[in-house]
Amino acid sequence: MARRMLSLASAPGWCARYDAEEPYEEERTVMLVSWALVEEADATTSIVGIVQRQAAEESPAGQLGLADEIAGFQGYTFTGLATKEFPTL
């Protein structure tokens, strides 16, 4: 049985980290679309980030995929949330 997503949750401020691999020269971070509760083939569960993959000929917009299934995956990092100060009235 393949991995199966059981539920999704937002992941504001979280990114997946990847090794420097072709065509990238440096380690890179990719912002998560969301977190997924995933059931593994052995019926255990884990939390895995979902990222948008690079655009390709068959998928110009890029497909969503599990972060740990992409080559060079190192783990997750919290980069924080960008905030904007609003003027007071």
C-alpha cells in the first residue's frame, strides 16, 4: 500500500530544506503549502510537509508532493512569518 494522506493543516512560516543538487549550487529552502498527516504502508502515521514541485513539461504549474519524497530532503525549518506594521488611525 502506498502512503495515504489522512488530513491536512496549514504550515505558516515552515519550509523544507534540501541539499545543493543540480541545478542548484546551494542548499535551498522551499515554503510548505501545508502539513499532511500521512499513513505509512505499515499503518504508522507521520506528519510530512507538502511542497509545490518544480514546473515540468507535463506539469507547467508544478505538482504538489510530499517534501520527504524529493531528492536531497534534509528536514524542516521554521523561517517565521512576515508581518507588516499597519499605520494607526
